[in-house]
Amino acid sequence: MKQKGKRKPEKKPSAGTDADKTREKTVGLLFLAVLFSLVFWNSYWFLSKFLLLFVIVYVIYVVSKSRS
């Protein structure tokens, strides 16, 4: 006789490791930052250049962190 109310825990399909998820999130954020800076290049000159500089520095940081 089957017991009601008890379910086997369902296994979620793995979308990859945490490192893969973090990398995907980082790539997505970088894409949005670059897209924002390109769209608002003329309207917000200082902000967009500052944002682009931040993206470049952040990419260098992420690459150096992943190599160590």
C-alpha cells in the first residue's frame, strides 16, 4: 500500500557548476554594462566613459582572479 503525502525528492537538472553560473552572470552583467555605455555614449558622456573604464578594470580583475 502506498503512503500518501510522501514524495521522493525531485532531482533538478543540473545547469552546471557554481563557477559556470558565476561566469554566465558576469558575462551577462558585462554585456549589459557595455550595451548601456554604447547606448548612452552621447547623452551621458562622463558616466558612460566611467562605466566603460569600470568594465575594463573589472574584466582585468576577473581574468587575473580566475588564473590564480
